[in-house]
Amino acid sequence: MSRLIVVSNRVAKSDGTSKGSEGGLAVGVMAAMEKDGGIWFGWSGKVDNKGEAPKRETRGNIEYITVNLKQSEYNQYYKGYANSVLWPLFHQRPELMQYSDADLSGYLQANRKFADELLNVIQPGDTIWIHDYHLIPLGKMLRDAGIRNAIGFFLHTPFPSLDLLRTVPGYQKILKALLHYDLVGFQTIADHMGFCMGVSQGLGGEILKNDRLRLGDRHCTARVYPISVETSALAGVAQAGENTQEYKRLYSSLNDRKLIIGVDRLDYSKGLVQRFQAYDRLLGHYEEFIRQVVYLQISPTSRGDVQAYGNLAKRIDREAGHIIGTYADFDWMPLRYLNRGFRRRTVLAMYRLANVGLVTPLKDGMNLVAKEYVAAQNPENPGVLVLSEMAGAADELDAAVIVNPYDVGAITGGLAKALNMPLDERIDRWRKMMDVLEQHDIHSWQSQFLEDLNFVTAPKLATAVND
């Protein structure tokens, strides 16, 4: 029987204890797999040098297979090349890249480790779906080992233009590795175009009909699949979250003040510095919001052992301290800045309570917080989404208040507009965005990608059977 094998750097906890701070990949893949099941393979999140065998556990219709990383693998593969080269590159911050040949070697070594373990798992007929920038070389390694199964790849981050991609030594290998997948999925048209131009102009490959690309004897199909959320379920989960103690404490503490909420990992791509500066300007230029609004920013620490993130945390602490010191009173705290996560139902309930959802990344592949905020709203009294034009979600949620995340004044203006927006306009904007989310939810994202993967690989697999 054909199985779906999902491979990602991290595997979400299977015991139900995960906090509500997971990234879009974990939320999206879990929601997609809960419907049809399969195998989820990846790193356990543990670092040890004992060389333990992969751990297998089954919960519901999902089998989890996880491997540990050695300290050197973590340093070079995860902390090094993946998050100190590819992450800043793909988020348009090449000046933050810290490239080394040793880190690239460790990145490839960790991918080979994943490939070696997967060879013990894969059976004929299995469909393999690999996720994100950590595992770009994995498809080629499986092909080199003789795997002829259907293999798809989905990139959850943005994909850079060729000019940016060229800043990485050996960038051609990234493009060539992606050509070993049968189907490569991107979040936006811009990301898709960046890849096509990279293959065409960077490698001298061809762009063919029906979204196909060719380089020598290598063919692949590349298309756009905007990831989404489990739309129909989120409002109910948000209402259930209103029974949690955290929500009740937040609700009672507001004293009828309006709530602005932001939920982001502590990452330099999220635009938190500019966001805090915009809120500072809001309080300084709009006296009517003094004592009438509270901004709650939830930002769990992310990759704290990478230098760029440590520097960011210090900068944001200074911005938060300035706002509190300037505007707080003995009975009003204008900003609540929390470096920890909460259970997902609690976060969704907080979204439903918030008058404004503030989502202003400097660059983001999609940003599921924006979509979750919309889906969690009360239809009779919805809040307003203030959304960065640099988030992939802006392509679909164009009824949000769209702002340039680099323009602090524009964010301030967007906040003021959202806080003062009349009910009829709020409902109209929310309904337009909700229509998009209801038509394109996480399950349609999964099914469309896998249907296309099956379609583009059917001729090849038929030939393999007849050989």
C-alpha cells in the first residue's frame, strides 16, 4: 500500500504538549497529516553524540520517526549553513550570512544521514514529500541511492532572486539539487519566478511549457502552492481557548481597552524593531490612544545561540523598555512583551479577542499567523488585520490593511486606521479574506500538491514498472 512519507528538519511533538509557538511548517504539516496519516521523519530536536538508533512511535494514523544530531552536526548543519547562510539569504539579508566550507560540509553530511536512515524506511510506491531549506540536497541524495519513487519538495520560506542567490559560493548546486525533485512548490509567484530565472540565467537551463524546467537530462515541475490553515476548525478552537486561565486573565486585565496582538518567533525577519517603533509613534502622535490600547507581543526565543539573534533580542529589549518607560502609568502598561509560547487554543482565543492583528514581517514566505488571525475572528465583531506587503499572505489577503514594513510611519498609520475602523468596514474586509481561506485551506493545499505530484510522476513511474 502506498504511504505518504513527510520529511522535515524538525518533527512536531506527538504527545499534544506543543506550545502555540510552532512555525508555519509544523502547524501546516501536522494539519495536513492528521487527515490522511503517514510517516513523519526528521530530527528529534535532541543533540547527543551517542549515535542512538532512530526512535519510532505511532499516534493515531501518524508514525513518527526521529533521529538525533551530534553536536558537530547541529553546529554546522543547523546553526551553521541552514540558519547562518540559507535563512538570511532567503529573507533578503545577505549581510548577515556567515559562510564557511566546514558548515557546508556539515550541512551535506546531515542530509546524507537523513538519506541513509530514509533508505531503511522507503518502500516501493511510497510518496516522499520533503520540506524546507534545511533539506534541499536530500532529493538528489535519494536519487543517487537509486530511489525512483515520486519525490516532491516544498519551500516554506521565500526564494531569492538570482542576484541575491549569487552571493552564496556554489549557488549553482542549490539550483541543481532542486531539479532532482519531480515537483517543487513555492509560496508565491515571485518565489517561483526567482527559481525559474535562476535555472534559466544562472544555469543555462530551459523553461518549458506546463511549468516544467530542464537542464540536460534533468526535468522538474515547479508551481505555486500558498500554504494555508485548517480554516473551518479555528473559530471553534479559539472559542474553546476562552476557557483557559491565561485567556481569562488577559481579558480581565484589559478593562475594556482595545488590544493589539502580534505573535512571532524572535527573528530578525519579523520586523519587530520597526513594529515597536511604530507603536511608540502611535502613542506619541495620537493622544486618544493613551490609556485606551494595549499591545501584546508574544515572541518565543528562536535560535538564541546564533549571534544575529542575540543581538536582535537586546535591541528589542531596548525598544520595549523605552515604550514602557515613556508611556506606562501605575495602572496602565501600554506594551506587554512576552518571550514564551502558549498553547495554540489560548493564542487563537487571544486572536479572537484582539481588535488588531499586527503582522509586519520584513520578508516572509507566507505567515500563517495572518491567516489564523482572520480565521479565529468573531464574524459579528471581527478585528482588523494589519499586514506587511512583504509577507506571502498579502497576495491573498489583500482586504487587510496593507503596509510597508520598512516604513514606520505607514505602520503607525495602519494601526490608527485599524483601531478606528467602523464595524461595517471591518465585517466587509473580514468576509473577503475569509472567503479566500475557506476556499483554500490546509487540506486543499495538501491535496493539490500531492495530486500534482502524482500526475507529473505517473509517466515516469509507469516506465519504471515496465522496465
